[in-house]
Amino acid sequence: MISGVHALIFNKDADGVRAFFRDVLGFGSVDAGGGWLIFALPPAELGVHPTDDDQPGFHELYLMCDNIQQTVGELKAKGVEFPSPIEDQRFGLVTRFKIPGGAELALYQPQHPTAIQPKA
């Protein structure tokens, strides 16, 4: 049976992204050999959304937080760049931040019940 999820980020500055996840985001890791870090992630959930008929599908990675303003402030204090403002979407408050290599990751504060933190 499925025991977990192994997500991948492909980036031209893989070493920089590994350092970012370790030093800025503070994610724990194990060395899989030769300095190749594999990071422990916070609890996760998976949503499945429909696509247009002509689109086979794609994948996205969103990091979740409980208070987006506080999290953005903490990350900005560590030098993280947020090229877009926080937007109120139907499902939550969303923004994006830059990681080494120029790519961006989404950050969001859900405004709906989550599978990992059920509402009482």
C-alpha cells in the first residue's frame, strides 16, 4: 500500500534550492549519499482538479501555512523575495515566493477544511 509521497523539484540551481529548504525554511533532511539531501515535509494533502478537455494535466506544489501574513513576514526577514501580493482566492489566501534558480513556489493559507487539520 502507499506509504508516503516523494515530491521532486527540478531546478538549475539544485544545490541552492537544497540550501534554501535546509537553511531558510528549516526543513529537516537525510543525506541519501554524496550530499544528496532528501527533505522531510510537513503533513500533506492532495487535491485533484479538472483540466480543460485538451489538456492532459499538470502538477503544482503549494506550501501551506496557518497565517500567511506572519509567514510572509518571517520569510521576508530571511531575505525571501515575494514577487506577487497576497491574493484572496476562493480556496484561500495565496502568494508566491522565489527560490534559488529563479523558480517560484506557491504559499497559501487555506480558507476551507483541510484533510490534515480537520475543523472541530
